[in-house]
Amino acid sequence: MKSLIVLLGPTGVGKTELSLRIAEQFNSPIISADSRQVYKDLPIGTAAPTLHQQERVPHHLVGILNLTDYYSASNFEQDSLLLLDKLFKTHDYVVMTGGSMMYIDAVCKGIDDIPTISKEIRQAIYKQFEVEGLTPILEELKEKDPEHYEVVDRKNYKRVIHAVEVCRMTGKTYTSYRTNKEKERPFRIIKIGLTREREELCNRINIRVDQMMREGLLEEAEKVFPFRHLNSLNTVGYKELFNYLAGEWTLNFAVEKIKRNSRVYARKQMTWFKRDQDTVWFHPDDEEKILNFILAETL
């Protein structure tokens, strides 16, 4: 049976270099499971694989979209499954690596078949959000789908908006489309989680942010500043620098905020990933143990 090796973990833990070595060991291409690396023009802030790294191992779903393009976990599921079907014709193993929790779950477990939202409905609701804020959209969700209203994270505007989009698009509740039934895949899935001690990870994140700044993250943010309202740029690293570029924060304060928000995001990632009992955890330095584990799983 063909094998998908999923290498997951929080930001800054060390997935990239290890994924390259595992891919080289198993003669495997790499699929990026990163919700921001799919966009062009963001190589520094998303820690996208460099040209040298892509020469070492072929990478897929990196830099394929414009910042204005809509993309979701559902799109990622569809694209990845089509890609895997093609790659498994010539490879026994494919490595998928990244930290986008919903993207990884979409491929490994599947997500519910929620209808595609029309451009008109999406534009209308986001315009309403910009003008009126989230409160009236929350009220609409409470009226149209009280069951989902009770469980949704009401501070997460994207999830609230998407639920109302579905209600408007279909005339049905968002809840009615959520089966939470795990889909079967025609390939073996081996999930490897990477973890470090909290202080070690925090230090790595701080060092990584400083390195990104030296490599030109500020200049990258300046180039995309005119598009700062786009969802593709609603992410750690850019949001903070946009506040600096808008004259609201000092640069030092913005950089410290990037470090703090990156650490907060890493904690959220670990909370999400730790819920999955199928993931086996290793320290990134335990490369030999990881390779032996993969081999044992495929015997």
C-alpha cells in the first residue's frame, strides 16, 4: 500500500529540514500543508521552502496562488487528493508537512461536503462585516442556525461568516452539512508529530523572527501593504508589520508582537494536534527513531 507520511508540529519546531531528509531517504516529493505558503509573494513570512530546498526535493502546493485568490481547507483537500493520485503512480511514499491544522485534517480525515459559496454572497457578507462588524452576522446565525451558534467560536469571524454564508447560499443550516464522519483513504497515513520543550521552542521562534527580519520580512510586508485587507494576509508576521507601516506601532514593538503571537499560535497548534490519538510524537533530533518508525509502519 502507498504511504503518506505526515510530518506535523507547531511553527518553529523544525519541520522543514527534517521533511527534506525524510523525503530524500524515501525518494519522495513533498506536499506543503501550509495555508499561507500556497500564496505567491510571501516566501519570507511563511518560511516557504527556498529554491535550493526545492531543488533538493520537488515541492507541491507552494506559491501557486495570487493574494486575491480564495482558498480553503476544502480546496486543499481536493487539490491534495488529485495530486496524491498522480504522485503515487511513480512513488511509494509522499511526505506532507506543515502546521495548518485544518488542512492536514482535511486530507487525513476528510471534511464535510459543504456547498461552494458564490462570489456574490461572499462579497456581500464581507462588505457587511466591514461596515457593520460581526454583531449582526452573529444575530443572523443565532436565528438561522441556533445549534451551530451555541458551539461556534464567536470571536473567530471567519468561522461565523462561513456558517452564515452556507445558510444564505442553501437556505439550510450549516449544522445540517456537518456529519463529522471520517472518510477512508486509499493509502496508508503515518502521522509523525514533532515537539520540543516549551522554553526551547520559544527560543527558536524568537530567533526565527529575528532571522526573518534580517532576510527582508519588513520589505516583503511593504510590498503587500496595499493588499492588507485580504484574508490571505490576515496572519502573524504581516498584521503586526502593517500596524508599524500604518504608523500605529514602533518597529521594535511590532517585532516583539510577532514573536509573542507566534508563540501563542504554536500553543494553539499543539492543543489541536494533541487531540489526535493517531499521531506519534518525537523530538526533531530523533531522526533515526523516526525513520525506523516509518519503516516499521510500512512492513
